[in-house]
Amino acid sequence: MKEKDKMLKGLRYNPAEAELINERQDCKSICYEYNNLHPKETEERAKVIKKLFAKTGNNFIIEQPFQCDYGYNIEIGENFYANHGLIILDPGKVTFGDNVFIGPNCGFYTPQHPLDSETRVKGLEYAFPIKVGNNVWFGGNVIVMPGVNIGNNTIIGAGSVVTKDIPSNVIAAGNPCKVIREITEADKLRYEK
């Protein structure tokens, strides 16, 4: 089995294999192109992301700079917005639902290095998918770790490190990120006067 096939199946693989190195370099070239487009070139920016990602909605904005490893393992839904400094390490699949808002300097990391040092120093790793539901808001500087699922209508507070699944309809924050409370009807009325 090729290293890429192992990577895509969540098996231990060698990211230093030539095919994967070439794919990452190609992706970095596309990210470089994207990050050097004029910010007002919105149509061209959208074309580059559509070329890079496996799936996009029709309406999305990803502020520059943006970095990813492969691109073909990323799917975004409608009304996706990511502020400056988004990093997606995507040897594993990363899926975002509709109406996802991401604050500045956030990272979504699917690679996981082995815990035992003998295997780790050989450069081997795993990749576990990340899935984000609909209507999720991430504050700035959030990190989402490999294998995490985040439910619908959830808010992840700024500076959080999300190491475990977070359910729907909650506010969660911290390092490690934990549920603080459910979102209530009172939250909908909070800013209305």
C-alpha cells in the first residue's frame, strides 16, 4: 500500500515519501499564489480556493494569509468565513459545515505523532479527521486537535485547545477546552433592546 493510501485511511504512514512531499510542495505553491493576490481580487481568490479544496460552498471568504498541507482533504460549507492566519494541516479530512466563522490565527491539525519515541523519531505519523458542524463560531487563536468532532451551533472561546469532541448547542473554552454551559433562549435576547 502506498504511503498516501495509508495516510487517507488513518493508518501510520511516512510523510517523507516522495509523492506526499511533491503534493505538499504543490499545495504550498497554490497557497503562495493565493496569499499574494490583491485582497480586492475576490473572484480570483475564490477560484484559487476552489482549485485547492475538495469542496466549497458558493459563498466563502478566507482572509490572507492562509496555509494548508494538501487542500484536497478540506471541505467547507456555505457562508464560511475565516479571519487572517488560518492553518489547516490536512493529511486527514477536515470538514466544516455551513455558517462557520473562524477568528484570527486558528489552527486545525489532523496529524498525530506516535507516543513512543522509537516510532516517532522514524518520522512516522497518523492522520485523524476533524469535523465541524453548522453554525459554529471559533474565537481567535483556537487550536483543534486530531480526531475532534464539534457539534452544531457551538461556540469555542478564544485561546482554546480542543482535544476532545464538543457537543452541539454549547459554549466551550479553555486548555483543554471544556463545555462551560449550554446556549439558552436568554442568549438570543441578550443583545436585543
